[in-house]
Amino acid sequence: MGSFSLTHWIIVLIIVVLIFGTKKLRNVGKDLGGAVHDFKQGLNEGTDGKNAEKDDVIEHKKDEDKA
């Protein structure tokens, strides 16, 4: 009862395509794909500069201890 069958999903897909149109759905897909790509790239860049960030944090903690 809680799950939908394949025919339900096909009907929902047809209604969504009729409401939004294929061009708008294509643009949404491109935007979502670009966001995921940028997110993954940001994660990879964050791991590259990890050692430099650790040094900055350690120096900052030393400054706090002196004050």
C-alpha cells in the first residue's frame, strides 16, 4: 500500500513533463549535475590544502594560549 507501482510512476512522470515541459526539465538536470560536479570538485580541493589549514589552526591556537 505504501509503495507505488511502475504504472503510478509512469503517470507521475507524464504529468510532470506536461506541466513543466522537456526544456525546463533539461535545464534543471543540467543545473543539478553542475552543482554536484562543483561540490565534488570543492571536496577534492579541500583535501589538497589540508596540511596548510592544519598549520594555520595550530598557529592560531598558540596565539590564543599566549593571550
